[in-house]
Amino acid sequence: MRFILGLLIGVCIGFAASVLLTQGKDDTAGVDATEGRANGAGSVSSALDGLRKQFDEAMGEAKKAQREAEEKMTDRYRQSVSRSDE
């Protein structure tokens, strides 16, 4: 649970930092307000897509680690049961 909470906090901090850092880069001369908003929406959308991809990768790794831990615990349980039967 701590891992998921830490992951969620890290993702939120990373998203906030990316939005704040990319705001200054979109200020160019001659761009009207609607184009600026469209660029901002596009950067937010691309940032969200990147975050979604990172989140999916992290969830995949977490599920893999969960399966491995369950397999190890099952093996340990089976070994302890077989020892107690003898």
C-alpha cells in the first residue's frame, strides 16, 4: 500500500512540475490567445498520455512483483506443510 501511495504522490508531483515548467516555453511572439490555449491543451494532453504510459508500466511491474511474491509464499507454505506432515 505504501508503494502505491508513494507512486501516486510521485506521479502528481511530476505532473505538476511538467505543467509548470512547460508553461514558459509556449510564450512566443505573434501567437494569438486561441493558439496558445490549443498548445497548452496539447501539452497537457501529451503530458497526461506520458503519465498514463508510465502508470501502466508501473502497474505492470507491480503486478509482476505481486505474482512473484505470491508464488514464493505459496512455495514456502507448501514446504512448511510437507515438513509438518513428515
